[in-house]
Amino acid sequence: MLLGSVLNPINSTIIAVALVPIGSALGAPASQTAWLVSALYLATSLGQPVVGRLIDLFGPRRLFLLSTGLVGVAGVVGALAPNLGVLIAARVLLGFGTCAGYPAAMALLRGEAERTGRDSPGGVLTALAVANQTIAVVGPLLGGLLIAAGGWRTTFALNVPLAVAAVVLGMLRLPKPADGAGRPRHERPAAQLDLPGMALFAATLVSLLLFLMNLHLRDWYLVAITVAAGAAFAARELRATTPFIDLRVLGGNTPLLATYGRALVAYVVAYAFLYGFTQWTEEGFGLSPFHAGLAQIPMFLLAIGVSVVSGRSRGVRGKLLLGAAGQIVACVLILTLTAESPLWMLLLVALVFGVPQGLNNLALQNSVYFQADPERTASSAGLLRTFAYVGSMIASSASAAAFGHRADTGGMHTLAWVMLGAGVVYLLLTVFDRTLGRGPAPDTRSAT
């Protein structure tokens, strides 16, 4: 499950250092290669809660094997892509293919907790967070190594052996559902799945993300579609016997809603740094893809250390506050950088970003595990990723708007102001959230 859960972050981050080589090879500017980022997150934002709900109903094994197999297919398509359009299609397939890993892992953890009676899997949650954090941060370095060895196509081909390994391990190790398990409890699967609710959710999310990809007043109709589809979705879910997303329960779970809000703004900062700062180190500062990835090693090392040490405690308030402070300090440091800055300044920025990278993901993940309705653990985990991906889409749109055709220093400073604003919102959402308390993440399951 650790291997399956890292397929998404490795594809999310490895592309960061490949955007410039891909653009050079295919003759595409930064505003077009940004679709390689947006396409994956558009597909994953939609797929995560849908696949998570399917996992809640049918069990993790079959969904994991099917989705992970799609990752291998996407790797082949991307490695052989003749143009940017096919490459974007491969990223869409990767987005849908990587949807099952994380929700399936959270569902298995919940199942084991119920089986053993031990509802405090702190070590396993930490291992899951550290694995995702490790891959997310080491992705640019790995991408640089692959590009130096065999060109940018190797960053897609990597998915083939990873998918094969995950599928084989899944077939051998994932528990098979017992007789009668993993099937809908109602006679009509369509009613259990709430297909109309899923369709309206998809319309709402796709129109919103398409608007965020390229913010412009001429696309006002996308906002109108989002509002209309969202209203129809809410009306449907409030009437449905078995809703896709139980808005009554979710609306009464204030701690979980606050966690989703924090995830959105936290990932605006994280992904703007990952993509925007990395592009600037290549085009604005002059590093090669390999050295741009190498420059993030300090963040990788500190993030892993912070995750391992802080994972010993279930408390989240301190982690969130320190993570917010780290984001703000790093953004201020970026505002001081120029093309003539010494290399050690870039390394210092990466080091400071290691603190929120190590803390935020772990704290948000632990919060969802203890705040979510146990029967909807996988779909709740999927929604956490959806909010994170909406944040990443905002970051991608902000990066494209700030850089235009080239990732220069002025654009990097503009993006840093956006990141700083999001970091301040994250801090305020944490400071004024009374539900966090000072101890472990609140357990709201009795209320749901």
C-alpha cells in the first residue's frame, strides 16, 4: 500500500524538472506545458473521492489492482507520445490510475483498527506520510537523474515497472474480501453508488478547475456552470438515500471541514514552490534539471526528519502552527532572491520549506483519519486529496500567469506574494480553529 500510495506524488513532482525539457523538445511555451500539471490534477481531483467511495463499498483490493494497472498503460503512452496533446492525455490516465492508492491505504488502516481493536495506528500513519513525503520531495531529484540518463521520456516510462511491482504485490498481499463482502449492501448497485451525484460532482469540479487553470473574465460562463452544477449537486445529495458525499454529516463535522480548508491553502503554497520555484531555478537562475533537483535535497532531508520525529505525537495544533510559520518565512526569503543570488540562498530556502513539507501533510492526514466517519474513511481521504489538488490547480494557474513564456525573477517574486497570502490564510485558519485544542486531533466519529 505504501508503493501504491506514492504513485501519485511521484508523478506529481517528477514532472517539475521535466517541464522545461519537454517544452524545448516539443516547441511548447511554459503556458502550454502547465497543462501537464493541470491535467493530472484535474483527473485526480475528480477521481480520488469517486474511487474512494467505490473502495468504501467494494473494498480496496479490486479497485487498487484496476487503477494501478492503468498507471502502467499511461506510462507506455507517455513514453511514446509524439506531441504535447498525447502527453497531456497520458497525464490524464495517470491521474485516474493513481486515484486508488491513498484511499485504499486509509481504508485498510481503518479495517485493521476495527479488526484488532487498536484505533491508534500512529506508526503506520507516519510511515504512510513519510513515504509520500519522501517521494514528493525526492521527485525532482529523481526526475533530474532520469532526464540526464535518458531524456524526459524516462520520467513517464518509470511508471511501467512501478505499476507492475504494485500490481504483483497487491495480488499477493492485499486481503481478499470474504464471501459476500465487497459488494453493495443494496440490491441496486446504481442506487448505492449514487451515479447522478457523482456526475453532478464531476460537472461542478471540472468547470471550477477549468476556470482556475486560466483565470480570465471571458470564461465567466464556467463560474456560472460551477454554481449551477454545485447547487444541483447539493440538492441531489440532500435527497439521496445513499449519497455520494453525505452533506448532512459533512456539514455537521466542523473540524473535518476546517481540515479541508487548510489543505487547500497549504497546497497552494507547496505546489507553487514545487513547480514555480523549480522552473525559476532552471530558467531564471540557470541550473540544469539535474542540479535543480539536487538543490532540493536539503528540503528532502529535513522534511523526512521532521515527519519521523513529529509522527510520534498525535497532536496536530503545534504541527500546523509551525508548518504555517515555516511557509511564511520561506516565502519572505524567496522575495529576496535574484538571478545573482548565491547558491547557498537557494539551498536555505529549500531547507526552510522542509519544515512545512514535513509537518503539514502528516498533520492533515492524521486529522482526517480521526475526524472522518469510519464508514467513509476512503472517500474522506479522497476528498482531502481533492482539496489539495484544487490548491495545486490554483498554484498552477498562478505560476502560468506569473511566468508567461519564461520563468524569470520578476515572475517568481509575483508568485511568492501569492504564496505568502495563502500562507497567512493557513496560519489564520489554524490560530482561530478552536476545535483543534492542544492535544490529539478531535475524534468526531461519535457525532457522525
